[in-house]
Amino acid sequence: MFKFLKNHPFAVEAFFESSVVLTFALPKEQLKSLIPECLELDTFNDKWAFLAIAMMQTKGLRPKGFPYFMGNDFFLTGYRLFVRYTNNAGKRLRGLYILKSETNKKRMELMGNIFTHYNYTTTDIIQTNKGCIKEIKSTQSNFNIKIDNSEGEIALPKNSPFADWKEARRFAGPLPFTFTYDLGRKEVLIIKGVRQNWTPKPIEIINYHISFFESLSLEKPILANAFIITDVPYYWEKGKKDIWKK
């Protein structure tokens, strides 16, 4: 019963007040060991693979169709890899593989770990705004990100593998699908996300420190892009299973 509940047994809806996503490029060889056998890395120029941290202020998360007052408001930090999966129908799906999820609400940790495989933990989240500078940080999780919200043209991060923001947008997220994998059953769980009004705006990152990357022993991840979106209705469909065949 508990295992069944973790497989996204019903559709879920929410409202994203804001979502800040930083995507980092690394040689694909560094990230290959982090994904299950059924997935492949979604690469750029057959060289770069991508790991993103998404920080979302979420309101009204609840089973789809339930009244708003039953929803949960929380902050979410998710660490994801950009991947692809080929299903039994031969269709190539582009999506995300979740490494870790953090929230500022114990209730969300509990519910998230009952109904998903996303490895939720609870942490502290502090957000401050001073003039044009926005800071998102966590003492417990040891990350700190400073954003310059000044108006004007934003340049791509230094050393980004992308030539322009159009290329960079392909690796901004969210992607249509999220995947989890049951190794024993060779079973892939596919969760489809449906969004509205998704218009990413490039942002400038002044500096950052993300200790989770250090725990993975990654060497010199390169900030490839950074975007923010605001005021987005979103929902996830009920999970669907696909048996992986080599």
C-alpha cells in the first residue's frame, strides 16, 4: 500500500509565485553515474550535461480539484538532472531526474515522501531583498545565492557553453516529464507536468555557493544559465508506469 502511494496516485495542482532556476554544465562523464540505467543524459553538443537547482515559492499544493484552502504553501529546493527516456512505444521523452528535494515545512516533507520518490528533507530557507539584490540562503543546507534584479540587458554567465539565451532556454526547465525508476521491477514511473504562462526571464547571479554539489564530488560545475518565472498555475498528472526494456 505504501509503495503504491509513492507512485503519484492522483493528479496534483499548485501555483508557483516564483521559480528561480540555476543550471550548471558539466562534462557528461561526471554525471553519468548519477542516473539509473533506463535514462540517458540530455546533452548539448554531445559534451555537456546539466544539473539544475530550482527554488520555488509554491502556494496551494493539493490534489487536483480539491478546494484551495486544503492546499499547502511552502518553499521547495529541488536538485535535478536533465535526462531523456525512450518508452515502449519508441517515443523519446525529455525530462528531469530528481536527486534531492528540500522544503521549509515539515508537513510538506512528510506528504512529499508519502506520495513521491523525491527524497524530501526539511531545511531552513531565508529570503531577503535589499534594493535590487535578492538573496536566497539556507544555513542548514549550506547554500547561498545572490541575484541582481536590476533592469537592463542580462549577459549569459561567464564560460556558459551556450551562444545565446535562446540556446540556454532549452535547459531552463521545467521539462514535460519527471522520471523515477524501480530497479527490481525494471519499471519507470513517468509524471507529466502541465503549465500555463511559463515565460522565463534571464537573471544575473552575483555569486553562489551550493554545498550539495560538493557532496557529489563534482569538479568545477559551470553556471550555464539562470532564469526566473512568476505567477504560474501548474499541475502534475497521475503517474504512469512503463516497463523498461533494453
